[in-house]
Amino acid sequence: MKSIVKSFSLLVIVCLILVTLFFTSTIVQASSLYEDYAERLKEIGVFKGTDSGFELDREPTRIEAAIMFVRLIGAEQEAQDKKYLHPFIDVPEWADDYVGYLYHEKLTNGTSTTTYSSDEIISARGYMTFILRALGYSDTAGDFEWEQSLKFCMNQSLINDEDYNELVTSTFYRDQLAKTSYLALMMQTKDDEISLVEKLVDLGQIDEDIAISIGLITPDLTDNSFDEESRPNPTPGYSDWDSSIQIYIDELETYVGTAMKVDRIKDFQLKSKVDKGFTFTQLDIVNLIEALDSDGNVVTYVATEYFTNEDSLVKLDSLVTEGSVSFLDILNELSVDDFTIKDYGTTEAPDKNSFDQLRKVYCYDIVVADNSGQEIPIQVFVEVFIDIEDLS
């Protein structure tokens, strides 16, 4: 079956390439992604770098891992205040407080009775042991085995298969330390019903507003105390908080109602809140590109509407398993033959000298029916602005 991306007109190809970029894992160089993790961790004081910057392209040392561990368990201030002693003669003075705390709390060991091997490289397995201890798991109590820390992390969904394969087959660098630390902060701790970052917020070690701003904590969008303007509802009239089928962001573990307005997102699910199945009764798509001048006036525009044929909606129903379906799976299932297509607007691309900005809109209007027969409209509205200098 030909994909939508390959079968539509050149304009639609451009549109859906952008959709792919926004709805799949961001396709950028790994170094940029890791830099982003490091920057976010820096904002909450967990990953501060060195005089040479983050140095993401070198291997981390045992002493650097120890300091990260102390910060991840929210003990940095206590460590600096208490100044616990330790027996290791090779720990630099600036790290004494951190190692002293971990030694006092029996959270780390030296490589001998008098050495910590501060400058020795730490492996991914060793660092993930620290991560698991920060989450409340204990290798000494039998929760996991040190040699199997990576496998245990994967089983606990802290890392995925791709991360696991990378960590076991390649050198462990500081970039991966930053990424795994960030992921760990979003994980639920062993004995609490809150994530590690929420625990650190409760301890007063991390500012909640900053944690929200860097994506570690998501406000409870399902809270009915939100007024109409605060709800993620791009079009008035779309059912929202009381419907049985809603948009669900798996990574954030939260429902966001039945409408969402964003500038870019990863994959999400349409999911039943009561574990009931549902069927598709409508799926319409609008792709719009507007060329705007410096005052925001529309110079030219092109729009394409896609109306899914009734017979084609049936095959989407087969994608629904256990009351849930991935949005990307929906897009990948459909081909150009599944739509009735209407084009509007300018047929030729505008001269780049005649506009300053592009506005790109992708609107997905979906209607599903739950098991009771109630129809539930769902909408995703993506709006992106691109300056002329950013166009190739």
C-alpha cells in the first residue's frame, strides 16, 4: 500500500514530511538532543557541567557519577551542610562532601578501603545502578543485581530497547548520562506514587515551575477546575473532559481531553478511559500553508482537504486494541485512495522575496463512537510559523 507521503502532490509531500517531523521522534542529530537534556538538567541544578562546558563527548568518571547521584536523591544541601567524613585518600577536596554523604548513608563503596578511584571511568551499568538506587531500588536488598542493572532498567521502562542496545554495545558518554538522568526524573519511585522529580519538588530541592517549563512535570490538564480558556480545546463545541474517549499522552501518563492545540508533538493515543472499544465515524484532514508579509497579512495560500471514505474508516477500527490506538498508526494505515481530496488557493509557490513568514496548519477532525453509541469529536490542531531565513 502506498503511503500518504509518497502518493500526494508535491505540496502535500512537503506538508506531511513536516507532519512526520512533528509527530514522530524528532529527527535531529544526537548531539543536539543530548545537549537539550543537559540544558534542561542544568536549569534545575542537576547537571552543571565543567569549565569546558558539558563535555558530552567524553566518558564520565566515578566522582562525577557520585555527584549526580547525590543531586538526584535531593541530598546536595545536606551533604554540604553535614560534611560527613570518608576514608578515601584520592577524592578531590571539592567532592569530599558528596562522597562523605554517600559513604555515611552506605550508598556507595570505594575500590579499596582507602581509595575511591575518583577519576576512573564509570560504566553504563555502574551509573544505572546509581539511578536505580535514586528511585528507591536496592541491589543489596535483592531488588536487582548490579550486573543486570541495564536489563532491570529496561524491564521497568526507564529505558527502551533502543537505549538498552546502545548502552550495552557502545561506550558510555556523558551525553548518555544526561539523557538517562532526565528520563529517571520522570520515573515513579519504588515506594511512592509520585515521580522522582515530584519527590524532589516536595523536598524543596527543585523548583516546580522550572520542572514544568522543561517538561519534567505536566500540569493536571484533566482537572475540572480549569476554565474553558485554559483547556486544550482549539475549537469551541468539541467535547472535552467528560467523554469516555480522550487524547492520551503516553509519555506523560495523562489524558488531555478530546482536543489539543500544539506547535509540535510526538505520537499520542486515542484511548478509552473505561477500557471500552470504539469505532471511527469520521476522519477529515486540512493542510494549510499561508505566506505572510511582515504585518501578518496573507500574501498567498494553498489548502488541501482530505475526507476519508466511509469504507476506509472500517479498516481503522482494526487498529483499536484494548480501547487504544496510536495516532501515527492511523496515519500510516491510510493511503491516497482512502480520501476524497479538494484543493483550494494559489497553485504556484510564491516568490520568497514577497513574504516574510510561512504559517503551516494541520488540522485533524476525528469522530469516534464508543460502545454506547455516543459520538465523540476529537481534534488535533498543529500550527507552525517558519521565518523566511529558515527556509532552504
